[in-house]
Amino acid sequence: AGGATAVSVIRLTGPRSHDVLRALLVKPDQTLQDVKMPRTRMASLRTLWDPTPPSNGRDQLDSALVLTFDSPRSFTGEDVVEIHCHGSRAVVRGILDALTSMGERYGLRPADRGDFTQRAYARGKLDLTEVEALADLITADTSLQRKQALRQFDGTLSRLYEGWRSELTSCLAHAEAVIDFGDDEDLDPDDDDGGMSVWGN
């Protein structure tokens, strides 16, 4: 909804996203079967065509860089398409209108805010701390906020929390054993806390 830019990126995710791209790449003298899809994870300069031709022939939408990512090796864990098009309002609107026209045929809809991140989380591509870090990174105003968000996003906090979880689980198992068996069992004191530091008063 912003103004014109040099480049805009339109992303598609879902099981039929590659089919949608194929439909946009069909030249006026081709069929869907004739389209040679870009190699996965490699940028390819392609002409995009309006898939809903008017009576006087199909319109060219743009010349754009397109990339494809196969499931599960993508941000969302699904098949993903990225279209790097020129950023004028006319070009972006033309592509979005074309996608809208294919909505019913391909099960396509505009993404809600956070949709891609939610799909990545649901498929185990991101954990909760990484989701929070991504939100912090997007809204970061200072270099300190950026650095903190990046440290969290690379999984440092997740590994720290997983270590705490393992240690707490070990402590809980030892505590339950003491409650259940008391002095009847010879519990190894070296195995009681998994190396966790404790405090008391």
C-alpha cells in the first residue's frame, strides 16, 4: 500500500505456489506443459504474463526475477515462490490482480499479517523465541535492538532454554525418586542435579 519503489517482492507459499508461477510464465503461444520452471533456489529473469487474457490477447505484466524454494527447505517449510518485480504501483497492482484472478482455481488468498511466520512456526521452522526475535528485528529502531534481536534469532536463547529444561527435568526426576523411595535407594549424588547450580537460604 506504499509508494513506488525500485523493486517489490511478492511471495507465495503453499502446495500450489509453483503451479501459480507456471501460470504466470506461460507465453501467449505456449501451454502450461511448455513452461520451463526456474531451477530451485536460483534467480531467473522471466517475463510474467496476465493469465486472464482480454479479447485482444494476453498482457505482459513485467520482466522480473523469480525464485522457487521446494518444501521443506524454505522459510515456511512449504513450496515458496518469490517474485522480484519492478516496484511501480501499476506493476505491483497488475501482478496482484492477476493473482487474485487465480484465487479460486489455485486456492490462493492474500496473506494476513504474520501469515508466513505462523506457517513457519507451525511446521517447526522457527521456535517461539525465534518468532519473537523476528518481530523485534522487524521493529528495531537502534543498532542495539538489532544486535539483540539477531542474537535471539540465531537460536542462542533457544539453546540456553533447552539446557535449562534438561537440567530441571533431571532435578525433577531426582526429587521424585527421593520422595518415592527415601533412604531405601542408593542415589548417586553426582547425578542429582545435572550440573545445575542451586541456591537456598
